[in-house]
Amino acid sequence: MNDKLQFTELEKTVSRLKDERSNRHDIYNALHNGIILFKQGLAVHHINTYAKQLLVIDDDFDPEFTFLPIFKNKKATLPFKLHHWLQFIKEYPSPEPTEITIWLRNPQTLKVKPLLLSAKAMLDSMGRVRNVLLAIYDRSVHAQVESQQRLMEAAFNSYNGQFIANEHGFIIKANDSFIALSGIDRRRLNSMTLMQWLEQQIDLKNDTTGLLKTLIEHKFWSGEVELHPSEDTIFHAILSISMVIDEEFNIEHYIVNLQSITDIKEAHAKLEHMAYFDTLTGLPNRKQALQNINTVIAQHRRKKTFSALLCINLERFKGINDAFGRRTGDKFLVKVSEAIQRVLRPNDKIARLEGDEFVIISQDSDYTAEKAAQSAHRLALKVSHILNHHFDVEQLTLNSSVRIGIVVYPGYTEESPEDLLINADLAVAHAKDVNSQHKIFTYDIALTEQVKYCRELESDLVNAHNRNEIELYYQAQLDKDKNLYGAEVLARWHHPKHGWISPCTFIEIAEDSRQILKLGAWIMYRAFLQAKIWQQYSHKFHLSVNISPIQFHEADFIENVRAILNETQVNPNLITMELTEGILVSDIESAVQKIGELREIGFKVSIDDFGTGYSSLTYFQKLPIHELKIDKSFIGRIPESKADIAIVESIIRLAQAKDLIVVAEGVETEQQVEFIQQQKDDVLIQGFFFNKPCSADEFENTFFSQAIADKKAVQEMAGSIDDSE
């Protein structure tokens, strides 16, 4: 009976133990953390379900031999040996669990997630290791939260000023940048609401109501504001306010972000200033001047009054720049601008257009254009007086002179600001011809008509020689005995609409537009052919051809002359190239070299208009020339002017010293002929007294008719002899 009872109790005990063990396993599997219980030798005693899922293992897991893709670092480059770590924990038991964070890599996605391993050696009553318990925690959510916290902390502590207000609007947290921008200490800030701060420091342009309405409707507001930390300090900023609400639309927080854009504003202001103001003088530039002119035009049209612009041009600025450099030139311009401003009235406006050009917008308001012109002229005299003076710049004394063009506005047509400046420039250009100490010229509509006329001629000149509108004329050169020596070739243009165009006009246009290169080559070619024909009648006939400075200074000038010479086969010894003294001014060395090349080819070289240019006697001695032409301005005043007589006699003696031919051009009276004939040396005479410029046919009839008749007779006689034979 006792044995049976004992067995029954044993069965109950075994059953209870089984139930407890089953319950313990159920508890293990119900945990949301991985649990692995190792035996003393680190063989697995039990693994719960979550541990299998986390580590992707089964009941056969062996920490020593089963490969686990776990690593010490997030980049998964340092493998973690779980068996070694557990062995260490078993050998060195600790009353507290040992923890380490590792990274598990998914073999399929290669993504890693963090795991926290917490292990503890479990001891028996004798202090011996009975088991090792390993708890495994998935730290993915914690890692995300920590990452978000770091991100939020970094964002909150950025350069932008930020603060958080609670649901009642009280500021509960502000970053250091906001404290620095607002100048409010933290203790005072903790008792301040969002609205109080807005009212005290933010200028919303009276738009507080709009801010609140937008914030309520859209839970967000952003805009450009002015921040006033103190009475004398202003920052420009972008203010953003976000409202944080819960699922039931209850307000939880306000997030405020303040981004300072003061530097951007200042940079923009500097760029805008650079766009409208001259960096050297600080004056308004051309762009700003045009806007100002446009405004005053409208004002005077509305009031039916008149005023004027004064355009100022410094005559000697380029020479100062070339001689002393840009630095000195810039300082000179600054002094000039300061001098002009000293004579201006409070409402006169000045601008620097470019280089050495300034414009003044007069403050005058007159009821007639005549009075406006008079007022402007008085102001121009003040400016001219102060600028026709010397300026001390960097221990240099720089002399200044100006030309001033005046244009009255508004006119009868709708002028634009650009139109007015163009007209003022035209007036400045004509001011150089004013015979007065103060070179001031008031614009007239005739100047514009003249410009249009010149532009029309410039266009028509392009192919004028191909349309046979350009004709070569010839003026004879005679010796003392009135024998023909040669001629000068002159171009004449008969325009189909405007008739004969003055050579002074169209040659200047051709040079300004560089059409002289093509036109000059055409004239040279035709002249060489004509010279070749006439040299059949007079073997010593010389022809002079004018060479423009534009032509002469071209790099391929000599090459082009050789090409024309080869094509025409004229004798270069009977061709004289006429150059003006102005050719020598820009580059004397290059000029001497080219003249030498012309001489080597066989051409003679003459200096035209001698005595009117800028060449010194030192340069004159270097020139390998053959001839001097005395300018007609000296001849024209003989015999009345003793000074001109002395100049002409000096030029003749100078030519004699260099064994040069002398040509007196512009001879129109018998007294002038007699004066020339009285000179010791033979001076060639060219002028209206003997021969006006004429066409090739007229020239032949005048000078070669007998030679042509004689040649024709010889040819007829030779023909009759041939017939008789």
C-alpha cells in the first residue's frame, strides 16, 4: 500500500515537473526578446522562438560552428566571434550581465540591423558555472529613434535661430543661434510667448492678422521679415512657423525657424549699387542716368517746361592714361568728378557715362527752349571754367580741358533718353570747332540731319566705284617754265541723288568706316593703269597717289602695293606715294620702315601738307623721302603774309639741304606764281592758276593732244608704208 502510494506521488511529481518545464518553455517563447540557454560546455540547452527569428537559426545551432553574419561595426567589415565572447563570459563570471551591440547582416538584402547581446554566467551553490544565459534585443527601433534625435538635435542647433513653444504659445526651448539673433536671455525668454516675441521684435508690415489666419488654415506660415533686436539694429530674415497637432487636431507645439538673410540682402544691395553706380567715382552710371533722364523728360512734358542735359568730354584724358598709367588716370577722373560736383546746385544730377564722359541733368525748369538753353549755357561755363584748369595728382600737374555739348528737352518729337545722349554727343563733337576758350556747343536738329546724311553716304559708298560713280581726276604739276612734270590723282564722287560730294566728306567717311582700304586699292590700281598710258606720251611723266593713314598702317600694305604693281606693270620710278605728316605720329619707327620698303621697290615718297602736322625735325631727318609738298594754307596767304613767306622759304631751304623736290600746292594767283618763280630752286607748281582738277580725257586734251596726234600720225605713216610694200 505504501509502495503504491509512493509511486502515485512520484507520478504526480513527474507530471508537475513536466508541466513546470512546459510552462517555462512557453514563457521563454512568449518573450519579445531572444533567449538562448547554454549548457556548461556552451552547447545549446534551449532557444526560444524569437531568438531563432532574430538570428535566423534552428535548434541545431552551435555557437562555435554555425556561421552567423554578425559584425562589430555597422559597415559589417569586422566579424564578431560569438563563441569566443561566450567563452570569455564563462571563464570570467560577473554578477552583472555583460552587454555588447553587434550588427546582423541579412544575407538576402545585405541590410544590417543592430542587436544588443546581454549574457551572464549562471552559477550553482558551489560557485561553479552551470549555464550561460544569452538575451538578444532588437535595437532597430532604438537606433532609429537615436538617429532621429541626433538629426533633430543637429537641425535645432544649426546656424538658423529656432525655438519651440508649447500649446499655449510659451517658449519652452530655444537654440543658441536664436539667443544670439534676438538678444533675449533664456530666463526672460522662458516667460515670453510666441505672439509677444512677434510683437516686440518682428516687423510683419502690419500683417499679423494674415499670419494667424494662414497658420490656422494651413498649419504653416513663412515670409520675409525684419528683426529688430534693438532700436539701432535691424536684421533681414526668413521667418517660418509650423503648428504641430495631434490626430484630434489639438495643438501640441509651435516650431519657429528664423533664417538670417542680412548678408544676402547686403550683397544684393551692393550688386544693385554696382549695377547703377560707377565704382570709381561713386556717381550714378549710364544705366542710372538713363532712368533719371527718362523721369525728368516725363516731368517736363507734364509741366510743359524745358530743361537741358550737359554732356562733358575731357579732351586730354587718353594722353594722361597713356603717359602716366591707369592708376593716375583714375585718380584724375575722381578729382574731375569732385570738381564738377562743387559747381552744381543741390538738385542738379551728375553721372559718369563711361571713360572720360560725364552728363549733368540740369535742375532748371524754363517755359521756353531758348531760356533753357541759356540757363544750361551758364551752367556749362561754370563747369568749363573749373575744368579748364590743372589738377595735382600724385605729385604731377595734369592740365585739363573739356568740350561740353548741350541738348534741350523735351523736343517736338518723343525723344528717348538714349536719343538725348546721342544728340548731346553730337554737340560735344561739334564743340571742338568752337573758336573760344570755352568749347560749348548747343545741339541743333541739323546735326542729326548731317549724321543721317553721312550714314546714307557711308552706305552708298560701299559699291560706288563699281557703279562708276567714283571718277579719278588729275591736277597738273608744272615747273618754273610751265612745262608738265606730272600730276596728282584725286578721287571725285558724283552721287546719283546728292550730286558731287566733297572729297573731304567722303574720304573722311571712308576712313572712319575703313572702306578706304578697298577704295584706296581701287584708286591705286586705276591710277597706275592711267600712268602707264600717259607715260607712252611723256616718258618722264610722274603721277602722285595719295595714301590714307588707314591704308598705310595696315600690316599687309606693302604686300598689296606689290600685288597692284605686278598686275599693272607700271614703272614705280615715276610713281610718287603721298603721305601726310599724321602718319608719323602714331609709330615713327614702323613708318620709316615702310617708307624704306616703298623706296626699295622703286617708288618715290612725298610728305603732303608739310608744316601742318606734328613731326619734329628729328623724325624728319630719319625719313627716306624724295619730296615735300608745301601746304596750300601757307601758299594762300602769299604775298600778303610775311610770316607765311618766311615759312615757305624755310621749307624750301630745308628741302634743298636734303636734296628734295618741292611742290607748292594751292597756287591760284599770278603773284603766288611770281613768288615761287623767284626762288633759287626749281619749285613745282600745282594749283587752279594753271589747271583745275579734271577728268582723264580733259587732261589728255590739255597736255597730251599733240603727243597723241604725233603718235597717231606715226602709226598711220607706218601703216601706209606697210601697205605700199
